[in-house]
Amino acid sequence: MTTTHHATDETLMRYAAGTLAPAPAIVVRAHLASCPACRARVGEYEALGGALLEETEATQMSATALSDVLAMLDDEDAAAPFTPPPRAPVEIEGIRLPDALRGCDIGRWRWIGPGMKMSRVGVPQDPHANLILLKVGPGRALPDHGHVGTEFTYIVSGSYTDRFGTFGPGDLAEMDEDVDHQPVVDNGDDCICLAAMEGKMRFNNLIGRMLQPIFGI
Amino acid sequence: MNEASNPVESNHKPGLQTGRRLAVVSSRDKQQTPSPDALVEMMRQVAQDRDRQAFALLFRYFGPKLKTFFLRWTLSSVAADDLVQETMLTVWRKASYFDAERAGVATWIFTVARNIRIDHLRRQKDPSALPPDAETAMDTVEDGMLDAERDAAVRNALTALSPEQQTIIRLAYFSERSQTEIADELGIPLGTVKSRTRLAMNRLRGLLEDKS
């Protein structure tokens, strides 16, 4: 999968620092799985975190901090060794979804308009997260919208085009607030995307405003 | 663990200055700065030999730094101690996953601490939340593209930044504060924080790309 649209450096740094909210972090992680270039950058920003940790001044710990932990090691060693849990593929109605969604609560597709379906995704780390899967038919326009806060969209399959270009599988679209854009799905297949919003979506037209209560976002 | 809601502590807002004031550094800690290779050797002893002495050395070196890291997220001293212990227990448990070809020890421990902090935040929001599933947390180290040489390049790039730029980057990693709050704390306009962050990022990218 060749990706042409990437995460910004600011986003990758927030991801590495662990300050990106859970829902956008899931969308970024989906992109990282298909983008070696962004993975390498996250590696650099993690190394930056390591360097900052090492140059951090020390704060004295409680007198028994070390002995407490050493005592806990006995229990650790008695317990079963750490093994990663099995990794079942993540799907929605037979369609394979990014591994980044593992552990999330994925609902069924719901009809939200002609040629348009949506599934809200429950994020265990953040009950108030705005994370959705969208499936939009060829030639259909997504509701014209702006956002409060940044919107992160990962293209799972299919493609769409807006004034910023064509976004295909593996790509990440990062749209700042005050950016209005109207993506139109390209001819061919349905476009499935995973979208997270830091704030509420702001629809500009009547249909969008009618959808708002349905989106609940 | 609920010490974080302690009003005294949260008014404290441990920032750069207060962090320094909180710090109690013994001269012994200052002298002991193990080389990256020495740290890798300690990790090897922990992973392969389950060597508790090597683990204790890692704990003495990283524990007090990790405590400062957790304190910056407005955690109480007791809560910070707990999270340091949790971090170091995870280091013990997952030591065999550390790969010196991919990352330096400080980088790896940073990612462990970062994931523990994220999980702590989650448990605060939802106390009924299950214990951390380490593998669904933000583990990029295990499948990322890290290498130890890159760690050195990043360290050099960091020291090449101006003091203001270093401060901005440090705040991005070690505080929950938004750019607006950072602007208030530093007493500079929000636009300046934004442009300074962008400049610091660009400078950092420039330095890193020169190296590769």
C-alpha cells in the first residue's frame, strides 16, 4: 500500500508523546500500519521522549520504593510469563478493518442517507470519543462540513477526492478546524473511512444539519 | 491511586520551574550516569538472567527521573511513586521484548512510561476499566523502526536547539497543557507559542534529516 497523504509532524509528535486523544490516536495508528515513513518519524519522536527522560532531573522517591518493587518481583516470577493475547482480525460485516481498532466496540452499519452508512465505534479508553466508520457509495458527496478541532480520517478502502486531492487506502487526511471541505467518493467502489474528531462536527448545509443528531457528534 | 485529585497537588501545576523546585537530587545520583551501552547490558542481564541487581541499578537511575515525568502530569507524589513502580514492573515483565538494535534503553522505558500514563488516565475516567492490555496500548516500539544510532542523533539534535525551543519541546512531552496554557505560563502570546513550536519542529526535522 503506497500512501500519499501523511500525518503532520505535530500529530506524530503528539502520538509519540502520548498526548493525542484516544480516538485520533487510533486513526493515526491505522495509518502508521501502512506507512513506513510516518512510523520512522514516530520512532524519532519516541527517541526524543527517551532523550528528554534521560536529561530530566531526579525527584527523590519514597524510601521503600525499590524494596517494594523487588518484593513484587517474586509475585511476578510466580505468575505466568507475559504472552501477547491472540490477535483475531477486526471486521465489520465481513469487511476487514485496521488492527488499530482491536479492542474497540464496532456496531452495525446504519443507514444515514442515500448511499451512506455509518457505524459508531466505541473506544474503551474514552467513552466520549467521536470515532466513526463511514461507508459512502461511488459518486456520492459526504456532507459539506467544517469542524471544531481537528478531524482525522483514515481511508480503509475506496477513495475520495476533495480540494486537497485524492485520498486512497492507507492515506490519512488531517483537517484543521476552519477548513471546510466536501469530499466526493470516486467512481468504482464504496469508500470506507475511519474518522475521529477532536471536537464536534459543524455541518454547513441543511442535509448535514439534519444528520447532526443522527451522528450525535 | 486517586491522589491525583488532591487539590493541593493539582493547584501546584508542576511545570519546569516547580519541577526543579520539587527535585531533590543527591550528589550520588548525579554522578551515576551510565553510558547507553552500560544500560543495554543491564537490560540484557534483566531479560536473560533475571538479574535483580541489574534491575535495581536501572530502577535507581530511571526511577527518580520517571517520578519527575509523572509529577509533571499533576500527579501527587504518592501516585507518581505508584506509576514509577508500575513502569519498572512492566520493564521487568517485558524485558525480553527490548531490542537494542531498535531503540536505546531510555527510549524504550519512555514508551513504557507513556503507555502507563495513558492507561492511568483511562482508569481515572472509568474506574471499572479492566487492567491494561499491554498489547492494545500504544506500543509502537515492538513493530516500529527504531534503532539505537537514531537515538544518539536525536539526542544531539535536541541539544542543538535554542533554550526556548527546548522548553517548548519539553512541554509538549511533559505536560498536559494546551498551547494556550503554555502561553500563559511562559507569559507570551499564543501566536508566539505556535510559531515557536513550529520553528522548533522545523529545526529538529532539519537537524535529523542532515544526519540521515
